[in-house]
Amino acid sequence: MPETQFRINPCENGIRFSAVIQPRSSQNEVSGIHNNSLKIRLTSPPVDGAANKTCIKFLAKWLGVSPSRISIVAGLSNKNKTIEISGMDESVFRDKLITKIPNLFNENQS
């Protein structure tokens, strides 16, 4: 079984996936897959929910959806989060990821 098993789970309103947040990075970016989660680097510090707000805004812009469609449903005070995107299915999300990072699902990145 490959080490990279990033899972996109359907839920009532759309999809859910796990993410690892790295705050205080030099830029906002999706940097790959780490421990079966989407690794997201953010410039914001993990203080007073700043990184969570930046995460939602960044993902919304990156995926081309409204920020109101993205919510952090678990891990608000943790670097490991579960993120939900309403109104999107797995194939659309996967296509958007592959468009932005063509080799995302081909190799294990950290």
C-alpha cells in the first residue's frame, strides 16, 4: 500500500479532508501531502484564530470558491484540522488540486 493515502471523504454538504497547518511560513501555499493530510503553509501565527481565518481565506481563493463554503470542523486549536467544503464533490476537488499541483498524488511529499 502506498504511503500517501490522502482521503477526501464525502459528507452531508460536500467533502471533508484532513490538513496539517504550518503557521508562520514565508508564504501561503499548499505544499503537498504529509501524513495522509494536505499540508498547508500559512504566513499567519497560530494566535487568536488568525491562522484559521487565513486558512479559510487562502483555500477559498486557491480553490475559487466563496469563503463561506469552507469551514474547519475539527482541530480549531491544533495544527491537524478537518476541513469541510460545502457544495463540492471529490472529483471537482481532486481536479482543482491536480491543476494546481500536477504531481500531488504521484509521490509522497513532506
